[in-house]
Amino acid sequence: MINGTSLSTALSLTDASCWLNRHRMVSRLAPILLNLFLASTFACVVKLSNISLSAEQYSGAWFRIAHLGPLVDYLPVNATAALLKLTPNGENLDMVEYYESNGTCYGPIFGSWLKQVNGYVKRVNIGGSIFEMAVRAIFHDYSGDDNEEMNMVLYGCRIVERNGECKEGERMASLLSNSRHPQTLALFKSAKHLEDNICIDILQLKTLNTYSSCGDETVDEDQKLINAQIDSEGELIESECKVLNFPKTNISKFFGSSTVISEITLSACGVL
């Protein structure tokens, strides 16, 4: 007897109490474990690819379709258009860039891309101050009937941590095309690569207008604004190429996977 309670009864009460405590503990842990499982299952892992491009493949005038800059960036957050021109100089690249802000065109901004083992180090002289960033192309693709259109995704990091990861807020990502009116499918591929491999939601990028005359004097004749606005039948294209958002657009039919680019469709820029 234990305080008037039989040993068997006491053991039964103890077992019941232990079972109840275990049940409560499992009930509390279940959602936590589930969240951890889901996080580990669906967490995006950065897969920084190293595609081998020649300097000639970077060469030419590129219209920035969308851009995410680091905390310190030579392109202002209120930029509405940007044109980047790259010219091979040996294994390096000479850079000229223009941007538009509040209806005013700024530039040229001069810089250089110095060849590294993986990508380049971009150096830009801004009023005597040097802006420096590691940059590389992580996606490059051709489209159009004669592969005349090139699309590229640039990724960069201004400050790299000791563990090799980019410091929070110091990443750069840009979707670029040599066409003012890039095809929709090409933009889908660029956005998908950015989300799947660099873990940057496309909605973090600010969309830019490709139908700006800023920097027009530096582009090829067929890229000039007046010519880019004329279609194959000689008619004026009135709609601008802009990035539009649509909720939960499933693009699996294009890529044979269940990937959903969160709340994005890059449209009004071509025909599927």
C-alpha cells in the first residue's frame, strides 16, 4: 500500500499519466516536425551554375527587362529603363550603360568587366567612386525564327561572406534581352531559371520599360526605338514590352514539370 493506494493502482495511474504526457508531447511536436519536414522538402537550394560564354556572346546592347539591385547600387531604385552595352576587349569586356529616371536619361556610365575563373568582376566609375561586384551570366538562350533574339540572366554579389554565401541584401539579378520585344516563352525560361536555381522570386525584381529612347544612339540600327516599334508588315507596334503579374500561373506545359513560378507570367512581350 502507498498512502492508501495499492501498488498496482499506483502503477496504473503512473502509466496513464505517462501516456497522457507522451500524447500531449507528440501533439505539440507534430506541427513543428511537419513544418520542419516541409521546410526541408521544399526549401530552395542555390545552384549557382557556371556556364561558359565567350566574350562575343556577351557582346552587344542589352535591354534590362527586370532588375534587382544590391543595397548599394549605381542604378537608382526609381530607374524606369536601362540599357547595357558590352564590347569585348581581349578576355575582358568594356561596359557602357544608360538609364532613365523621372523622364530624364542619364549616362553614359563607363565601366569594365575583368575576367575571372568564374564570371567577371564588374567595376564602374561613378563620380570618382568605384562600384565593384562579382557578376556572371547564369542563363543564356536564343529564340526567334532564326535565333536572332538572345536572352540572358545576370547574377551578381557585391559582398561575399566568409562561408562563400552572398551577404543578405547584396545580391543582383537582371533579366536582359537584345530585343525590345522579347518572346514570352524566352522570358518564362529566364524567370524559371532565376527562381529554381538562385532562389530569387521574380516578383522581387523591378520591371523596366524597354521602349525608351535613352541610349538609343549606341544600339544597332534594328534595335533603335523607331525601328523596333515597326513590325514585319511595316505597322507601328503600339504596346510596350512590360512584365505583368498573374496569380499562380502554371508553366508545366512548357517545361514538363510541376514548377509554378509564383504569381508571375511575363507576357505582352511576344507570342507563344
